[in-house]
Amino acid sequence: MRATAIAHPNIALIKYWGKRDEDLILPVAGSLSMTLDTVATRTTVTLGGERDTFTLNGEAAQGGSASKVFRFLDRVRSLAGSHTPAAVVSHNDAPTAAGLASSASGFAALALAASTAYGLELTPRELSRLARRGSGSACRSTVDRFAVWHAGTDDETSYAEQIDAPDMRMIVCEINAGPKAVSSRDGMLLTRDTSPFYTEWAPSTERALERMIAACQAGDFTRIGELTELHAMRMHALTMTTEPPLRYLAPASFAAFDAIAKLRADGVEAYGTADAGPNVVAISRPADAERVAAALSEFGKTHIAAPGRGAYLAADGSGEAA
Ligand code: PMV
């Protein structure tokens, strides 16, 4: 009747940008990510009451974010054959909607807490598919360490699963923690509808994913890094060809990419990526992470993340989110 789950954001090395099905949230191509061990969403779902409620970081949530959560609960209830309302209480360490994947940790935690509270016993694959319905990238935050999201062709075949990759660190640089101007969802639609390069995006992403999977399996950090930066640049180049142009990167983001290139020139292997916002995330080998963080600290607050756990239930089963 009550469950608490914890989930972390994930940052993609091969990005997801574009849906082939808006309702099922099926992506046009697969993607690959690392789940972080820092920053968490902690969500408690308690069944009962007269109607659904959603409290985020201590405040009653309204509008779009609340209705997304309530629609998600409807989906869980239809799987469980239940009509009981629920209270959702969530606490998020990361700034919401700032391009730091708060929707991924949010819906991964909600999928696990809600499915458990309603008595569903989902397999890892089913949990990943359920999280995907809240926010596409959330399906990857149910997976430990590194995840491949198979694009699939329908609800059953579109899910994330674990892939081995060499140990590495992500150095997250918060250049601007404010909410982004255009959501990923709207940005993807605009790209689909107006970019002349969109048709090439899906096949080129699938090719990049194949190369990335091979590099992960070979334990080739250099190749992983090169492909990561290449694919991030391609995604941002694509968004800049929409009408009107969608520019997520700020001047400081480019300066951070320059600093990462300078590190490489100085013999420190670091590579950059960025989601739909100005924040830059570098990857490096574990031993180089402090040096990379020091180099990026002039552009914003930085922290170092290691590969982390996919969504999990709070150990004591009580620990309600504050
Ligand atoms: O899951 P969404 O709708 O928040 O989209 C995430 C899109 C990117 O973060 C830009 C890329 C990715 O693969 O995470």
C-alpha cells in the first residue's frame, strides 16, 4: 500500500532525440547512457485518499507536471486493475527541468514506487518499459551503471538493459541551473517538423550506437569518448537547424568544450557532452576526474559522478520522501 523508491539521473553518451510514437514514447533510434551515483529523486507512493495528489520538494504540484504524474498513475492502475487514488510525495536533489535529467530520475523512481505500491511485480524489462511511458530517458534510469535503450518497434520491444563498459567518471558542470526555454518534448517535435536534416538523424544515430556498443564491449575508453562528443555535437547541430532555430548551448558551454579540448591537448583524456540545455558533462577515466573538475569549475558548479544504481526500493520500506 506504500512504497518508497530512489532513482538517479542518467546522462546519454548516444542521445535520444525524436519519437516515432508520441503516445507510446518510442524513439526514432536507440541510445546509450550512464546512470549517475549522485543526485537522487526519492519518491513515496501511498494508496488511499479521495483523489491523487503530488507533492514535489515540499510543495503541492499543479498544472502540467501534476497531470503527467496523474496520467502515469492511471497507467499503473490499469495494469493493476485498481481504482484507488494515491498520494505521491517526491524529493528531487537536482534542479527540475534544467537539462540535468530530473525527468529521468523522477519517472524511474515513480515507476518503481507506484508499481510496488499497487502490488505489481514487474520484471526489470517491464519496469523499464513502464518508466519509458513517463519520460523516454527514464527507462535508462531503471538500469545499473550503463544502459542501452533499444528503440524497438512497439511497446514490448522498446526498453533499456545493462551493457558493460569500462569504469569512468562524469564531471557535471552546471553552467545554468534555470529551467530550459524549450522542453525536450517540444524541441523534438519542432526538429521533426522543421529540420531538413531530421531524416538522416535516425539512421546516423543507429550507426553511432552500433559503434558505441562495440567500443564499450572492447573497453576502449578513447573511442567511447570520441563517439560521445561527436554525437552530442550532432544533436546540437541538428536542433540549430530547426525553424525557429533551437539553441540550447550558451557561450559558456562552448568555452567548456574548449577547456575539455585543451585538457586533451595536455594529455588528459576528457570528452564532452550536453543535453537539451547549456550544462556540460565531461567524461574521463576515474584517475583524471579531479583534474577535469578543476578545469571546468570556472564555468559553473561541478561535481563528479561514478556509475550508479538503477532505481531501487528504500531498504526499510518506510523512509517517506520529505
Ligand atoms: O526523456 P526526455 O523527454 O527528457 O528527453 C531526453 C533527451 C536528452 O536528454 C536531450 C537526450 C537523452 O538521451 O537523454
